[in-house]
Amino acid sequence: NSKNMKPPKAPALFTHIQSAPHKRKHKKGQKTPQQMPAEATGDTSWQELTSEVLWQQIAEEAQSYYRLTLNCKSSAEACKTFNLQPVSLLRGICLQMGIQVQARNYNFNSPYEPTFTTSDILNLHPIMKFPWVEPRGVEEKFKLLAAVPDTGIKKAILMEILHLYHGTVGGVGVNLAKVYSILSAVCAEEGSLVEAVLHLEEATHILEYTCGIDHPLTVSSYLDLADLLVAAGQITLALQLTLYARSLLLLMFGPDHPDQISIDILIGECLLNKREPELALQFFQHCSDIFQRYEGMNRENDLHQARIQHKVAQCYLFMGDYRTSLKYERMVYNTYRTELGQSHFMTQQVASLLSAITERAVQTQKILHQSLASMSLPPAEERERQELLKQFSQLSTQQQEKKRPRAVIAEEEVSASKPSSGKSKKKNRKAKGKSSS
């Protein structure tokens, strides 16, 4: 019976392997046709690729995919036309293609020397996309967080969310950094600034690791941390961090980015706290230039411009230029009065500041007048002193005339224009007789 039994049929996979032709084994020194270089197969089109041909292909793809017509002959002309930075283009290509380039100053304007060499490319790494998986129960926790007003309960809920993230995803992720930043804001609202700074530092470290130091989220985290450091009293550290964020923003987008306004305002405030009004004035003026260039004329933008003018007035006040400070504060007062109303607390605050600056200017003027009157100088300098005294007296009379009501001034002008009466003529004659005797 065993002789009459047939062997079982092999599965389809094994039959395919058995029927497949036997491949020839190659020695170590030989290469298979699949591993042969392009030169052996005759495909040498990449050697004929020039910068002009590459730019023509880029223009065609931009027209077909984005319907963007590039009327430029090269990338250098495109940078001039669209006001782009070559460093920003290089950064974008490296981030999208996974190219690590040597950190040095590249010369993009030299027609005789090549911008890059083979030694500038340090590494090539693959670009991978990781799907972010939310842990179970996180959405419910966030909904509960939005409904709870107590800061203590909010902190407890956020700590539970952090525990869920660390248990499932790990200690890295953009959403984890957002949770740490929310926890920092809750701690700052509660009044514990030290704990808020620690949590925001943790969020900044996570963003540096996941997104890189030149990512917009990382730069915004630097600015939030600088705001907290200013509130905590660490002005020097906040100034260093803000300057670092400003240098990154200049590297990525250039000097005319609209977000430069908030960074320059923060730097100017730090410099004002360090008693350096001249440097702070430069940053505030740069803010004003960018604002006038980009922003339109509506209510919100007028209020932002008034805030910048208020900072400029503070700089001039620290420098002792009361007249210019009053000029800018009057502009702020007019904006607040038209946009917010006379009864708004900001309008009233600026009005009280105007009166305080005026009183301080009058006091300094009196002190200077007294000091000049008590000085004993040589004849040449005495003349200059007399001229200064005349100028101060003229200014004081002008200020008094401005304070006097118009009705009193009109009555004095009318009485001066009337002809003198007979009694006044007799008095003048008697005075002349006494003087002659």
C-alpha cells in the first residue's frame, strides 16, 4: 500500500521556486547588470545638466503645478525680483531634501568662484513622516480643562495629560510642548513665575529637539520665555534670549518681516529697563518704519502705532528732551481719544502723564534759570548768559499767554487801542513839568 501512495502536492509558492530558472552566481569582483553604473549603460544625461537647464525645468514645473510664471533667467535674478534671501532658499532646500551643509559664510555674488564645493555637503539623511497618535482620553481632558475655571484643578488635569503623553508617545513631540506651554501660562496666572519659567523652558527644549532652532514655533517659544523672564525680573537674560530670537528671524526671513515689530518692542523695553534709551530709541524707530510699510490704516493698527509712539516718548523723556516727548505723547492722546473715547482709562492715563511731563519741564526750566542767574562769567560769556535769560523769559511769557483766556487778551487789546482821556493828558503834563524842574 505504501508503494501505491502518491506524494502530496507542494504549495504554489514552492512550485514557483522549483520552476524558476537557476540564477548564475557572480564572483565578488564582478558586478551584476543592475549594479553597473550609468556610464556603462550609456545614461549620461545628468552630466549635461547645467544651471540654465535646471532653472528652465523649475520654471516649467512652477507654471504647470502652481500656474506661477517666472520671468527670470536664473535664481539670482529671482532673488532680486522677489526680494528673497539666498540663505533662506538654501535653508528651505536643505530641510526638504535632507541635506546637511557645512556652516560657513557662502559667497552667492561671485561670478568667478563656485558657491559650493563637494566638501560643503557633510551628510544626507532621509526625510521621514511620523504619524502622531493621540492617547486615549486626551480630548476629554482638554474639554474638561476648558470648562474648569480654577487654576489648581487645571494644573492637576494638565499633569494627567502629561502622564498620558509620556506613557504612550514619550518625551518628544510638538503637542507635548504645547501642553507644557499651557501649564506655564496657568502657573503664571496663579502667580508662581519660577515654576512657569521652568515649564516653558521644558517646552522650548522639546521644540528645539523636534523642530530645530530655526523653526517659527521655536522662535515664538523663545519670545514667550523672554516675556516671562522680564516679568520675573531677569532683564539681562531676557535681552540675550530676545536678541538670539531676532538673529534667527533675520536669518530666516530678512529684516522686513512683520513679526520683527513685536521682537523690537520687547528689546526696546528691556533696554529701557537697563537705562539705555538711545539704543532703545533705535529699535522703536525701526518698529515704526516696518509698521508704516506693511500695516494698513484701521483702528487696531492705529492703536499699535500709538503704543510704539508711547515707547518713543518714554525714550525721549529718559534722555531729557521734554519737548519731543510731549509731542509724541500728544499724538498718543489724540489717537486714544478718537479710538477709545475720553472716559477710557488709557486715555486718562496718558492725559495725567502729559500733565506730569509739563510740570517736570517747567521745574527744570526754573532750575536752569536760577542757575544761570547766579553765575558770574567773563564779559563774552556774560552776553551769552543774558541772551539765554532773554530766551527763557520769552518762553515763559509765551506759556503764560497760552494759559490766559482769549477774552482777557481781547479786552486788553481793545483798551490799548482806545484814545487816552483828558485826565491822563493832565497827568502826563504834570509829570513832564516835574521832570523839567
